[in-house]
Amino acid sequence: MGPVTDSSHAAGPARGQAARGQAGPVLGTGGPRSEGTRRAILDAARATFAGRGYEQTTIRAVAAQAGVDASMVMRYFGSKAGLFTAAVTMDLDIPDLRSVPVGDRGDLLVRLFVTRWEHPVHGDEMIAMLRAGVTSEIVAEQFQSVLSQLVTEPIAALGDERAAERGTLIAAQLLGLGLCRYILQFEPLASMSADDVVAAVGPSVQRYLTQPDLTQPDLTQPDPTEPDPTKPAGGLPG
């Protein structure tokens, strides 16, 4: 996933681990000498999945575009679902939640996903994975593993014993956002600026990150059904 910034707003110093597609080895099996072949396969897979969609893409088609035998694709990635996941996640950065203040971590995670979804080159890849995960059980399992790396593992790195529970709730929040904003394109959500989306959704994710008991309401927030004690009765200005 690209850096946690957009054109107008920085998300702080967190960058996560180096992008797998740049500084580290690309996903798949094999030694260092096979990395060029794996990268060629992943580049071909990205183009093919983008052009044909998940269901219509075949291992043979990817292999032909990469100039390798289909058996080599299977050797490195095991299955079409494994190839798909590796292709759309090869540039992901894992966020380091410890690098930002506690109160900024919810915003960081939301901006991380929004930035990736709106990336001019790689944005369609995560959207394609979301689409495919809805219809393919195999891709859904792969997607769960990706979300664990992006959300649950960074929370666990904080020493939180409830990282799995918190991570699942945050993933549900973020996937719902992605589905409604980028696929179903619900308005006015689809037309909101990235900063407005982060401002609106970030507090919910922050609650999942920090509230001790997730089954209870957040008592630190005012109850909207109760009158505001700072305002005169009737809502008239003082």
C-alpha cells in the first residue's frame, strides 16, 4: 500500500515496512535468482486481472503474457487465488501504529486504506480484491490474511491482547467503507473528500482501537439524546 499521504494532507511519520514490491522480495516461493521471474509473472497477472477480471483470468493467460510456462506460475504461487492476492498486494506497506500518537491511530488506518483505494496506479487492485472476495471463498480467505497483516498484526505489535477482536471490527468498518464508497458509490459518501472521510470514520476506528470494553458504549462521548448542559434550554443562544 502506498505512503500514508494524499495530495493535500500528510498522515504523520508512519510508513510501515518497506513496500514488498520495492525494497523486499515479491510474494511467492523460490530463491533470490527467481525474483525477476516472479516479478514478471505478477506484472502480467496485474494486467490480466485488470483487463479480464478474476473469474475470466486463467493461469495460462498470465503465463503467456509473462513468457513462462503455466507450471512455473503454479510453482511460485500455488493457485489462481494465491497469484491474485500476491499481484494486488505486492506493494503493501504495513503500518507502524507505534510511530504516531495514540489518538491519531484511527485516522492513520482510515487514511491508509483510502489512500490505497484512490491510488492512481494501484487503487483498482484493492477494489478488485474486494469485489472478488465477495464472490470467491478462496479469495475471501486470502483477503482475510491480507487484512490481518494490515490491521490485526500492527495492533498486536502494540501488546494488545484483544488485537484479533479489535482488528476484525476495524476491518468490518473499513471494508464497509470501501464497498459503499468505491463499489456501490453511495452518495454523498462517494463524493466526499478523502479528508472528510477520514474525519468521519476515524473516530469509530479509534474507538475500536482504544476502548477497553468493546461491548459497551463509549461513555467518554456525549449522548446525543441528552440535552447539552452547555446550552440554554430550548437551544437559544445565551
